[in-house]
Amino acid sequence: GENVEQHPSTLSVQEGDSAVIKCTYSDSASNYFPWYKQELGKRPQLIIDIRSNVGEKKDQRIAVTLNKTAKHFSLHITETQPEDSAVYFCAASMFQFYFGTGTSLTVIP
Amino acid sequence: NAGVTQTPKFQVLKTGQSMTLQCAQDMNHEYMSWYRQDPGMGLRLIHYSVGAGITDQGEVPNGYNVSRSTTEDFPLRLLSAAPSQTSVYFCASGRTGVTYNSPLHFGNGTRLTVT
């Protein structure tokens, strides 16, 4: 089955700086790559997604890039704010969804 | 739409007890799944279903059973609880396939403790 690796496991940035989280996947058949944000004690919620026929997608301060050849995709958050502090999960899917192990992001005011 | 509804929110079991975690969705999603979330291990797929009457195993199926008699409901059964099953359980639904994918919608989770 699919194997998704996510790095780093923890990330601390100063408010206003950028944060980058990287994921790799193993199954070239995966065609959909969502990113979820999970606040403490809450459910994961979608923040952005990308399909395999697109190389980059942006939504305000959040962007995702996909390199199908290298089988990796990344989340970029610019101008970070304290409310961005959370755990972020990447996932790869064609039918089932397989998740990375998460990145705990802390934005220091 | 209520989305994905999970019950109960919290549960404490003793080793060897059985119970069923309930999950219902009102979005007419074909795909439903159960994940467990443990510290440092992300979300691991337990079982999933691509439609009524169809279920299959995920990464960590041992100790769990599922059934899908209707499109809306996908209960998860623990037949004989073990301390290793202490975790937070999430039910999620969505649309998947070769030509169309949509994000998973998660329930609020069930925090299960087995003593």
C-alpha cells in the first residue's frame, strides 16, 4: 500500500516568518493530496488540496506544490500568525487516504 | 447538513469488554472509513467501505470489525477490548475514485480508554 512520510515532526517559527512542511509518497497511482490542520482536541479540517494534474495551488497565505516525478509535495505558509499553531497532516489518495505522521507547528509571537 | 456524527465522545472500557462506536453521515458519500490517532503516529486506517455491503481492511484492522448495511452508517465494533486499543478514533467520509476525489470529512472523534 501507500506510504507517506512527513517532515519535520516539529517546527517553530517566529510570527511573520514562513513555514514549509514536506511530504513524500510511494504509490505513483495516488492522484489527490489534501492537507489538514488539527487544533488540540479537535478534528482534522481541510485547509488546501491539490490534484495530480496541477503543480501548484495557492489560497491566500497557504500554498501547496506537487512534484509527481519525485513523488513529493509541500505545504507553504507565509506570514505566519499565532493562530496557525496546530498539527498539520498531509495525505495521499487514490481510493483510500493515507496520512503522514503530522507536523506540530508553533508560531512564536 | 450535520456532516459526520460520531458517538460517544468519550468511553472507558475494561479489558475484554465489547462496544460499538457509531458513525453516521448525511452527505450521501460512498466512501466511509475509520482511523485511529495515536501520539506521533498520525492517522492510521483501520477499515473502510466504498459503498453499502462493501468493506475492506486498512493498515491496522486487527481487533476491529465493521459493517455497512446503509450508505449513511458505518459502525466500528471492538469485540474484546485491549489496552493497546486506547486511542482517539475518527470516522471520515468522502468521495474517492480514479476520476474524482474530494476531501475526507471527519467526525469529532471518540476518545477511548481501555483499562
